[in-house]
Amino acid sequence: MKHIELNKDKLFYSIGEVAKMFDVNASLIRFWEKEFKQISPKKTESGKRKFTEKDIRNIQQVYHLVKEKGYTLIGAKEHMKSGKKEGNKLVEIELKLNNIKTTLAELLEE
């Protein structure tokens, strides 16, 4: 699963920053935003998207399902929409474990 490092002091991220995190085009993030109701960034008066950590974690889950697990877009939507809590919980746990692993690796380097 792709590891995403977030700045704990930062509340919002631009679409460009989010696209760079996942090494995808901003247009794909906008597309996923339209397709997945779980991704709902706030927008400024000028229409610029402001993604929260929750949005980024949801994008990470979509990325994992579609890009890494090979789900079709429909399959990923159904997986996230159907409330498969066990499946979603497993992905959540996997994300947290990967974050812990990365933190431990960084500590070992110091």
C-alpha cells in the first residue's frame, strides 16, 4: 500500500499537493471526487479545493483498491459504498500499520 506522509501541523492540502502524494494527475483526483462521495474537499470562495486528512485517507483507500488491488471503478465504489465494514476496517488497519512501519524505519535511521 502506498505510504502517504502527512504534515500533522497542516490542516488543508491543495489538489496539486494531493496529486503529487499519489503521483497522479489532478484530473484523476477531481474524477474520483465526483465518483466517490467519501471524498468531499471543502472549497474556497474561488472554488479551490482544500483537502483534509480524512479526504486524503479516503483517496488513499480508492488508490489502494483501484491502482494496487486492481478493482474496477464500479467494484471500488461498491466496496466503499456498501458499508463492508470488515473490508474497510482491514484497509484502515493496513494503512495504520504501514504508517507505524515507516515511523519505526525512520527512528532506526536516526
